[in-house]
Amino acid sequence: MRRSIVRRTAVATSAFSMALLVSACGSDKPAASEGKDKGKESAAAAPAAKVLSEAELDKLILTESDVKDLKVSKATEADLALAKSVTADKAECKPLVDVMALRPVGTPGATALRKVMAMPPKAAENASPEEKMKAGMAVLSGTVTADMLGSYEGKGAAESLAKLRTAGETCGGGFVMNAGSDKTKITKVAPATFSGGDEAVAFTLTLDVEGTTGTTHVVAVRKGNSLATFHAQSLAGKAELPKAVIDAQLAKLK
């Protein structure tokens, strides 16, 4: 894999930069959750449901005991600082970019965020240098998923999911994502298949990375007045839909 493609793929998913992938294996200072704004669109979440606090969401979000062969870590201050600079050239595509940039869609009362990284088997102690290098590259090219839980007042979760669905449909022809001076072209947003919770929506995004095609996935699932959003990417260019991660997270939501 060319070094420039690795760099540009990281930029292509802005908030999930190389720094994010490295910090998924490290112990940088975790960041606090955030999120506020108001959505207007669709259907029914339970209006009387309790809005959960950040502490309560922290008990519901994935931990390493919930999943096998995956590294779970908190987002760092550096991750979220980079995320704040990410924008889209089309305002209607903002909900998609919010998920890709570690931000909540709409206005949750509280959020919890984790990064979930696939961890391939380590090379044996007596492995050759080539085998150890191959194992290291497998770690870097694995799928990394942002898992965010948000708890909303009234119909906020349903309205936020509807916003994301509308953005995916409206932005099917693509858009440009800006992170500081870097620009990344998303050439296609295609509907994907995922079902779960009370309602769900999923999209596969195709990226143009220096003439090389890459893909990432955006998924949102609502359960009552909680909304779980996921963004999966890989420095190898083509991420896998993180079904095991999503299923494990949904199993923890009541």
C-alpha cells in the first residue's frame, strides 16, 4: 500500500485520521461527550421516556468484555478537536458528516462515544520479521468503527434518524468533505441493508482517494429515545460493515 494512499485515506474520513487509529491502540486522555441542536422530521419515539445521562450511557456503550477480538477505547481530545473542523460543501449532507466526524446528529441530551478497532491475531514470538510486519499491517488495515450513543428528549431520536435518512437520499450523487485545507470527494452515497432496533438506516459511501476507490459505512439504529450511530473505515481503503459491533451494541440497549 502506498504511503500517500494511507495518508489520504485517513484524511478522507477526516475525524478518523491516522491519529485516531493510533490512539485506538494507546491511552491518550479521553474526551468528554457533547451535543446539542434540534431536529424536525419524522415518526414516533416514546415521548415520556427518560433522557439518560452521560454516566448512564457509559454503562450501555460497548466495552471489550462485550466483543471478541476488538479493542475498545474512548475518543481523545485530539480526535474531537479535529472533528470540529470537518464540514461538507452541501448543507443537506451535514448529518452524514456529523456521524463521520464523531458528532451527534440532532440534539441529544447526552452522548457516549467509543472507538472499536478490529484486532487480528498477533504474530508468534518466533515469527519471522516478514510475518511480524504482515501482522502489523493487518492491524492498521482493520476496520475501525465509531460507536456513539445519544439519548434524546421526546421524538428527537426519531427526528435525527429521519434527518440522516434524508441526507443519504439527497446526497446520493456525492459531496465534498473539508477538514481544514484538505478536501475529500465522496463520489457516491448508496443505501445499504441493515435492520435492528425500532428502525434503522444504513449507507455505503464511496470515496475518491488520489484516484483510488475507498468505501466507508454509516449506520444509525434507534431504540426508543436512544440513537446509536456508527461509522466504519479502514486505512486499507475498504471497510467492512461492522455488523458484529452493531449487534453487540444493540444487545445492550433495552
